[in-house]
Amino acid sequence: MHDKTHWLDQPRNVKRLWRGFLVVLLLTVLAQLVVHPHPHFEIESVFAFSAWYGFAVCAAMIVLAKALALVLKRPDTYYGKRDD
């Protein structure tokens, strides 16, 4: 196999990515101060609504996926014993 490590295996690169993503998020939230949004609904006029809504929906999808995994999970012996 390959004994060369991937660049994401290094913890400092993962920290750099997190910091970069947070900077991009902050810049997009602050852009709402400069760019006037044209909301279709009243709730969309709340400052940083898109960021909060995106976070809430992402968290809800994770919770839903965890709950769905509990329902759909099968035991390791579901298809019979493995002959290794």
C-alpha cells in the first residue's frame, strides 16, 4: 500500500481548514451589512438569518440521520455467519 500520508492527516492542516471556513462564514455574515437583502418573508430580514437557518437545518439533518440509523441498523450477523 501507500506509506505516503494524506495532507488532511496532519492536525495543523485540519486546524487551518477550520479557521479558513470560519473566516469565510464570518465574511459572508458581515457581507449582509454591505449588501441589502431582498427578503421574501419577514423572518429573512433578521440579521444573519441564512447562517442561522443553515446551521439549524444541518444540525437537524444530523439528528435525523442518527435517528434513522437506529431504525435501519442491522446486526452484524444479519446475512448469516461470516466464514473467514
